[in-house]
Amino acid sequence: MDPALAAALYITVHTVDGLVMSVNPKQIVALRDARDAEQRIVHGKVRCIITTTDGKYISAAETCDEVRKLIGD
């Protein structure tokens, strides 16, 4: 696949351990900010929880505002 085309079809986010994930923005159904440090229900480096159409979650190191910009929202 042409890298330019792939770049247009996916956004790139990072997992808490620094790995790169390519995500199809059409599969994103919800973004949720991770809770503050006192109420944290996820790893401390998670800043945004992305829910996909298949019901799975992606824990992203980026903020939800950063993810929204990537999606073009």
C-alpha cells in the first residue's frame, strides 16, 4: 500500500509503553479522558481511552484533545 494513502486512512497514537498504533478513525466511536490521579482506573501514563466499533479499547498516551485533532474533529 502506498504510504501516503495509508497515512490518510489511519491516525497514529502511542501506547503507554511507547509502541506506535495505527488506528482507523472511522472505527472510533468514543474518546474518554483518563481520570485524575486519585481516581485512576488505568495505568498512570494513559491520557485517553479510545473505544472502537468492535467494543475494544485503546489506551493512548496522547490526550483526547490531541486524538480529536488527529481525527480532524
